Amino acid sequence: MSKESLMELGFYRWQLFPDRITLTFKEEKMRKFSLFFAFLMIIGFVLFLTACDNGSTSGGGNVLQIAEEAFTFGLPLVLVDITRRQLDAEGEMNQFLHDTVLPDHTFREFVRPNVDTLYSNAFLDLSGGPILLSLPDMDNRYHLMQLMDAYTNVFGSPGTRTTDGNTSREFLIAGPGWTSSADYRSPTNYVWILGRTLVNSGEDVKNVVVPIMETYTLTRHPSSGPLAKEDGPVISMINDANEVVAGMPIDVFFNYLNHLMVINPPSSADRNNGIVRRMAGIGVGPGATFNLAHFSAEEQAAMLSIPQKVMADLIRRGQYEREFLPVLETGWSSTMANGMGNYGTNYPFRAFIALTGIGANLPLDAVYFSVAGLDGSQRYVLRFPSGETPPVVAFWSLTLYAGDYLSENTLRRYAVGDRSGLAANEDGSIDIYIQHTNFGIESGKMNNWLPAPGGNFNLTLRAYIPKEDLLNGSWRMPQITTVE
């Protein structure tokens, strides 16, 4: 599914992804799925209207409302598990999978990659006992091991911001059933580690970064018992996880969710606010069985459209109503939303982020600013006044995308930032020139040029370990201006 078509916010399934986690699918598949998704939406909407027109004699409105609420609640849990299964087709948990090559304009393994870090993914099963994460002496190299529970809440950020990078370290990660001490305790038995390691150059990848990542280890605790039983429906291993869910029958989705909630039960907050009780009333809960035949024909017809209806509604609320992410007066969208990365009981927000940017960072670890709708026929300048480049502890970078991917250019330059040797103006300000050719750029400022394609493109600025000035809003992301 093309995230460009879904979100003009410039906030996609990369970042919070981050950056990273939409899996391999070709552009042709993306086009086909756009048609497929539209077809399902039309059919689902007709079915939904039919159900509403006919009326339900069994409290159908309430049943359908609960079913939509349950789908929203469970969407992140199912998307994470599909991602886990697709990333490692053999289903091996408790081991790292590392990226070993920096992306370029030919890269299609996932959408909107960054060119600042290499990623390390691992999915843990803590049902049998804790896992020991071991990291080497990082010699002050930026790194982050983002720890997320099965519902995508971040519960730990071992790395440059929180731990010493000059010595080797070990962190015991335990699940909810562990009664002894642990460095990090997950509220669920499944954990997703999304690691990032700074890359300074192409040679740095082969000579330094990959050897460093190969020393990252995960070791089961000596007292660990058997792992949870793997189960779940047959899924596509190549289609985007969003696409898999959009095409999944509602009863398959809910029973997949029921299985996952046995391993990863809802939290006490979920139980206290009543959603667990409401879902149980329609057969959705840990170990429950959802049976579509228990509902009236009208209810069944409307339920069949729930995946498409709810996903489209979440996109509408985020894209057009701007409900979930702040949009600055300078036109940039920002990930500095309350609850970002740790969503509590705000299930629509959590589901929206899982759908469009799964794996979101805590703002303390990284903040992203994005803007779309730019045109290569124009010449743009992003000017930072003197002393007002993004305030960060680690680093910042501005990456250009043509749609969902890096844009081809003769310099093979896909991003610029504080490590690019940017030349300052006489008054100390710094201009970044975003245009198709180097026309009008002084020879001494070629490092400031971010080559753009001839057509449409979009930008994302990533600020790693932002300082308080950025987090509290006293620093403002400047507006992009056009050059006459």
C-alpha cells in the first residue's frame, strides 16, 4: 500500500519507523493493492450501508461498535506479529537480523529508509524466561535498542541517551511473569527490539558497523522454560502487513487476535476501562473463539467490512482531520504528539501509528518532521538562522524521497545534515538548497545541495536525541521557501 497516497502528512510506515518496517513489495504490487483496497472499501461500504438501512433487531449497532472498537484495539498486536513472521520466515525468535547495506535509490526492501543508521531487528519470546541483551563497547557511536511490547508501546531505550556507550553492557529483559529483578520489564511476553547503529560513510558500514552489530547477542536465561506455542493463520510472506490485514476475513482476524492475547494479555488499564469486558461480549479475548455465525445476517454483512472501514477511518482522522499528529504553522508535521510511543488507552492513536508508522520512537529518542507536496520544477531553500539548526545531542539529517523511496541523482546524495560539512552564510545562517540542478548555488556551498527529482517529492528531518528546546517547542522548524 502506497503510504504517499494514504498520508499527505509525510508520516509513513517507516519511522517510527521509523523508519524501517514495511516489508518487500514491488511497485506493481502497490498499484494492484491500491485498486484492491479501493474495491474492498466500496464493497464494504455498500455492505455497511445495507446493514444500517435494514436495521438490526438484536442490538446490532452496539455489536458493530464493539467489533470496530475491538479491531482498533487489536490492530497493532496483529500487525506486529505479521511483521515478526515476515521478517523471519523460519519463525526463529530471540535472535538478531541485521541490515548490512545502506540503502540507495534502487532499494526496495522497505519504504522510506534512512541513510543514517543500520537496523537490527529481534523478536523476543519471554514466556519461558528473560533474555540477556549484550552490547559491546560502542566507543561513543550513536546506537539505540528500542524495546517495544507486543502492542507497540516503548518500555525501554538502552543506547546512547540512557546508557554508557564506552563499556560493554548487559541488560536483562524480562516478561510479566518474572518475579526477580530485571533491567527492563516488558508488560507482554513478546517483545520487539528495533536497533539502530550510526553509519558515517559507506566504508564505515563494512569496516566498523557490521562487525559491531555482529557482536550484539541475545541469550536465554539459564532457568528459562519452553517457548510459547507458535500459531496463527496462513499469511502472505511478501505482501505488506497492512495489505495482509485488509484482506483478512474478520473472523480470522479476531481469532488470530484471540490467540495472541493468550501470550500477550491486555493490561490492567485495558481491563479497568472496560474494553476487555466489552470485547468478551462478542467473543474477542484471550483464548476466546469468535464465531461470525452467532450474529444476524445484517451484522455479519457489516462485520465483513470492518477491516477496510476502520483502517480507512483511521487514515481519514489522521490525514484530513489532523487528529493524531501536530502540524506546525510552518507546514511540517511532527511526531511530538502526547503519548507518542507509549499510548496508554488511546487505542485509535496507537492503531493509527501502527498502521502508518509502526515502531514509533519516544520523542526523547527521536523526533521527525515531515512535509509533502513539493515539486521538482521549483527551487526551495530551508534556512536555519545562525545558531538555530535543530538542537540535538546526537545528530540530525534531512532526507529526500520521491514517493516512498530515495531519489536517484548523480551525486548519490540522499540526505544532508550536521555531518555533511554545510557551509554557513556570512551572518552564520545555513541554507539547504533543495532543487533539481545545482543552478544558482555557489561553488563553496555544494555540500548544502540536496538534489531533487524533476517531479514530486517529500522531505523528512530526523532529530536524534532532541534537546529540551526542541521538545518543549521553543525551537521551531523553519518554513521551506521557494526561490524566484
